[in-house]
Amino acid sequence: MAPSEQPAAAHDRTEGRPSGTYRVQIRPDFGFKSTAELADYLADLGVSHLYTAPILTAGPGSEHGYDVVDHARVSPDLGGEQGRLALRAALDAAGLGLVVDIVPNHAGVAVAAANPAWWDVLRNGERSPYAKWFDIDWSRGRLLIPVLADDPAALDDLRVAGGELHYFDKRFPIAEGTGEGTAREVHDRQHYELVDWTRGDAELNYRRFFAIVDLAGLRVEDPEVFDATHREILRWYAEGAVQGIRVDHPDGLRDPGEYLRRLHEAAPDAWLVVEKILEPGEELPDWPVAGTTGYDALSEVCGVFVDPATEAFFDTLDHHLTGGETSWQDLVHQTKHHIATTQLAAELARMSRLVPEIEGASAALAELAACFPVYRSYVPFGTRHLARARAEAGRRRPGLIPALERLTARLRNPADELALRFQQYTGAVMAKGVEDTAFYRWTRFTARNEVGNDPAKFGVSPDEFHDFADERQRRWPDGMTTLSTHDTKRSEDVRARLAVLSEVPGDWTEVVRRWVRVAPLPDPALAHLIWQAAVGAWPIERERLQAYALKAAREGGVGTSWTRQDEEFEAALRAMVDRIYDDPALHGEVDGFARSITAPGWSNSLGQKLVQLTMPGVPDVYQGTELWDHSLVDPDNRRPVDFGLRRELLARLDDGWQPPIDAGGAAKLLVTSRTLRLRRQRPELFTGYRPVYAEGRVAEHVLAFDRGGVVVVATRMPVGLSRHGGWHDTTLSLDGHTWTEAFTCTSYGGSRLSVADLLHTYPVALLVKE
């Protein structure tokens, strides 16, 4: 249906939950004006709400907005209040609502002068009216600021200028009455102490976001701090400019449940979703939210397009390439324990000081965190996770059992300061130990190395998917679903193509074993990661693959790291990647193999996109992914999007063009736009969930379900289907009504449909009951 043919009420979705959202990484070079110019396109695409990255004032030069420095102002770098109002007018004119991303856990402090509250705390110390904004342990003395070079004489580079203390390009305030004498003498009188940057992880005395000293933790549990940091956002809500709020990193908060209750009371009609990463099988607490931001859905959707029968092939290949005997569980324990005792040593020490009477408390707390099976608990909710961690910690370290017993008695108490801080700590340990370390070391099959997923679970069966979707429909029907975000390790289309490897394990084994010999690397697990990234994102520019390989190596921390860069290893890494482009034979092989899995990868992409857009929940489309998008981890996934091309292709579709499945990606735009429009125009068709099972010799290649008026059909494992010679006699049993297929506008009748007829044009179908 062309935009001009859509009923006037089709865009009237600015109240209640969204029917679909579109995430835009709004940033200084793509601010309010550029985003406002997308409004008509997004309306035509079929979403009901724009969903933006944070738009409060962030640190100078911020490309992401998660380092908010001033909660009282919309970002001037994005266009300021005038730009925000212009964006609102454009959205209103297009009939779109707005979902904003907010950051309650922390504030940006990299440039002290940019953050008025932090600057005042540095100037006035504990007497500052803003001192209670930040989670600072003043019992440790001065506020530690780890910014100096790793040089005993670094303080000699301080100078006093303009009534401030300067360290090269960094500026700090000087407390009243302390500005006389040498720069070092002035420094020694301040409420803060500038120290060697390497001391931060072990000695920092303020809570931060994970291990980032430039992001200081906020105490939003204090009602005054909550009010001050949310006043502007809630003003937008009160004026009707914002209908939804996405809460970043709730696990960092002291009491996420209480915070969300306060936010819900302040914005009772807002659609609230939380960036809560659930481990497989973990339940979301009963918070007053619509649900999560969808990593749980991503895991299930992507997994159902993987062939679970070939796991043993990849185990064998991984063993051959790496010689590794370490299980995923042991690797995770190892990386989490390392993070707990190194990068997060300051947080561990702060907890240990709360229990000086318990011998071995520090070691026991680190072991419990390393064994914790989920990101965190919310005691009393989730105490079973603490029990599991206690049992596993005792198994691994029997000598710590007395300390573990005494600690867990306190960690079960929701009023205990130790319990509150431990819950904030385990989330950081999990994120840094697993997402940012283990995912780069365990490289058996990286299509499953994604946030919220267990890489040890190779695939997801259709029955497992149906159980998950049915539970989601019953409990969290309004939560967000997603396939790509600004935080995913690889885009949805890269994962879809890599899923094809599960169908050609022999072919993959043959080529990758040869490639690691032709272009060797001292770290074979990292090499396997890079080869999968190369074929998953191919054709990829040399510079992009080089940047990804370097980030992956430093995150994994085996041959090199962010803090201890090994130039010899990194030179070998660059040489390996260069070989892919400079060796004609190798380049040809990589190109040929990538081409061989591209078409079935497209089939998987269309299938998982349709499933995500139609399953229970509110679907989000990450910017640009309505066409093929073969991006890797950030910043690769924040590259500019060609919206002009997307407008042009959408107009052609609306003129009746039936696109082929080719490199242009218009077939994905067809699936995305038609499905989003249907969800917006006819929400009553998406109110239930019932599995639909195919019959016939290749029935396992069909994933289908009925949402209560539409039936979704997707192809699984297309390579295997081709080996069987196609669909043959496979059929779907429906209820005898007449159905219209939304992508081809073909009508079907009767109670039994031939899958070969239904999927003749595309590997997916969306049947709408007439």
C-alpha cells in the first residue's frame, strides 16, 4: 500500500505503546535537524515512534550521548532546545511519537569543567551541595582522579592558570583560599588528588560505569538527585513530546526496582523499557515496565536459524585450531575472576572494608562474583542465583567455605550495604568479563557470541522458540524486540550469514584450516574470530576489518590489550589482515567462499527479520538495517546511513516494484515496510500466539506461527532445504479462510497450503486473513 493510500488513522500511534520503533544514533554530525528530516520517511516505512540515542548535554565531542554532563539542558551540539522543538514539530506532522534513551546510572566527568555538578564537587569537596549526587567514599580521603602519566614526576607538569589547576589540556578547579604557592602546593590543598592513571582500577574511591573512570556513578536513589537529573526528561513527557523511555543500564543502580517505580509514578503513561540483559532462562523481576530492550528475543530469533545438528563439527574444528581444552563455563569463570580482581579491584576493596571481621572476604567476594550465573540479583528476588554462586564457589575453592557462609548470610539481606554493593558489582563483572572479554576468546561459532546469549548453546529448536514466544506473549507482550543495536557485537545480517556455516561445517573446516596456515597469527582463537568476521561482513574494506581485528584483540586481552599494547603482536595482526587483501589467491578464496554463503544468508536475514517484526513484542529497527547491513561491533555499526537510497527504494516498492533478492537489499526493505505498516494499521491481528506446524518430508525447514489474524512463515536452514531438492510435498494447515500474502499480494484459499507455492518468490511469507 502506497503512503497516499494509508488511512489517516494509520499514523495515530502517539499514545499508548508503540507498534514499532526506529533507532537513530543522533549525534553532533546528525543532530535534530537531520533527524527531523527523516520523519516522513520513517512514517512511510511503517514505524510509530522514533527512538533516539540520549539527547541531554553530553561531554564535548561525544559521539554516543551516554556521557551526560548536564541533566538540565538538551544538547546544544545536537541543535539545542530550538532543534528539539523543531524535531517534535516534524514528528507531530508525520504522526510519529518519540522514545528517548536516558542514562540514570552515571554522568560524564572526562572534561571536569563541562559537568557543573562534578566541577563543584572538585572545588568544594564533601561540603558541595552536589557531593551527594555521586557515589563517593569520602572515608578514603581526597577524591582520587587518575589522569596523570605513569611517571613519578608527572605532578611537575601541573601549572596554575586563570584561577585553575592545569595538567596539559585538562583543567581542574581550585578551592577558595588555596591558590597560593607552587602548582604542587596548590594541588596538595585540594579536595581531589590527581594520580597516575594506572592507579584507578585499584584505588578509585567513586563508583563508575564498569571500569570507565570518566563515567561517575550517580546516586539516583536519593529523591533530590532523581528529581534534578530527570526534571528535563519529565518536562518533555509532561508536554506530550515523549511517549516512551528506554532506561540504560539499570543493573548499575543501587535499587533498580525502586528507581523504576519512581520513574513510573512520574511518567505513568510512558512506555518504559529497560536495557536489562537476561541470561537464558532468567526471568525479569516484576517491575512496572513494558519489558526489556530485546536482547533475549535476539538470542532466540537468531538461534532458530542455526542448524543444531552440527555442533560437534565446530567443537572438533575449535579443538584443532586452538588446542583448547577449556570449556565455555571455565573460560567465563576465568575472565570474570580476572576482571573482579583487577579492573574492578577498587570496588572489591570497598566491599571488603565493610566486612573487616571476615577473614578471606575479598577472595570470597571475587569468587562469588566469578561464579554468579546472571548479571545480578535484586534481593530478595533472585536469591537462588546467590545460592548457585555459593555452591559453585565452594566447589572451586573449598578453603573459602567459612568466608562464603558468613558472606552469603549478609548478601541475602536487602537492607545490608554489602548486599547492595555486591549486586552492583556482579553486573559489571559479568559485562566486562563475558561481553568484553570471553566473547573475543571463545570463537567456536561467533554467530552465537552475542549480548544476552549463551555461546555454549549452539542453536534453538522451533519448539524452544515457540515456548519462548508463547511465554513472552503471556508475560511481556509490550517489551521491545531487536536484532541489531549500537551494542551488538555484529549486525543481524552478519549473524544470519554466519548461521549458514552451521549448514556447511565441512566446507568451512576445509577453508579456514588452510587460511590459518597461509596467514598465520600467534593467537589461533582470535584468528578464527577474524576469519568469521571477514566472511560474515564480506565484502568489507581493509580499514574496517583492520580496526575490528585490533579492537577484538585488545578486548580479548591475550596477545595485546588496551592497557598493555604489544606492538609485535599487533604488527602480526595487521600483517594477517593485509594478507587477505594483498595475496590474490587468498583474496579470491575468501571472496569465493563468502559468495557461496551469501544467498542462504539473505534467506536467513529475511526470515529472522520477519520473525522479529511479527513475534510478541514491539519491534525495533536499528538505523539502516531495513537494507542489508553487514556491520561489526561499534564504532563500525555507527557509520553514516544512506537514507536517500532508502527513500528511493521505498518509493519504487510503493509504485509496485517486486524486488529480487540481490545485493541491493530491497527485498529486506519490502519485508520490513510491509510488516511494520501492517502492525501499525491493524494491531488487532497481533494479539495472540500459536505455533503452526508444517507437514511433509522437509517440514523442519519451516518456522511458522499464527498471531491471531496473520500467519508468519519463514525458511530455516536453506542449504539443507536445497540439498533435499526443495519443498516437495510440504504443506501448512490453516483454517480454510482466504488469505492474502503481504509481500506478493497473492491470495490463497483452502485449508491446506503448499509451501512451495507460498514461498515461490521469497523465502518468507506474511499471510493476512481476509
